[in-house]
Amino acid sequence: MITIDDLPLAGVYNPRIPTIAQPIDEIAQNAYRQLMRHIEGEGRKVKMVNNYKGKIVER
């Protein structure tokens, strides 16, 4: 079993549950940039795909 989002509660369980930490800051920055492009009229109606590398946190 593995969890996503590196919730602190995952470290409380016994046995410990590994988790995947996602790059929240990078995701937020890209979302903001895309929103601003859309507001400024530069956004295109194109399906965007973003690939983010998560980090496995073994507990």
C-alpha cells in the first residue's frame, strides 16, 4: 500500500505507509502561469499535459 500527497498522518500508522510527495509548488506555479495566459488572452484551447516527478517517501 502507498499513499499520495505525503500526508503526515501516513507516518502514524503501524506498519508505516510509504507515500509519494508531489511537487506542489511547481504544480501551483504552472497552474498560475496558465491561468494568467488565459486571462491575458494568450491561452489556447489546447489540451495540456504536464509531467511532474514525485518523490517516494519511505517511512
